[in-house]
Amino acid sequence: MAFVATCIETTARFLNVDYNEVFQRMERVGMIDNYIIPNYEPLHSESREVLAERLIECLNNWESNL
């Protein structure tokens, strides 16, 4: 769960929004359980900048498909 928290906080910082907003958005689309946790291995090896970019892109794509 520490990695999930890092993902949320890094994404929030990159978007300049509160981490609660990012958490709620990720939860709404199922991104934590269906993307972040299953892809821990490849994601955790990325730099924080690249990680944030990937997560933002994924979040935006998943939200557009709702």
C-alpha cells in the first residue's frame, strides 16, 4: 500500500491538486485495484516524473471511458 500512496501523492503533486481528489478519481475508475497494484513491478521502477505522466494519462483515459 505504500506504493499506492506514493502514486497518489506523486500524481497529486504533478497535477497541483489535493491527494484526496486524486484518490477519489482513481477509486471511481478502479485504477488502484486494476492498474496500479497489478502493474507494481514495471511502475515502481520508473522515475517519479515518468510514473506521474503514466498515471495521469491512464487516469484521463479511464475517466473518458466512463
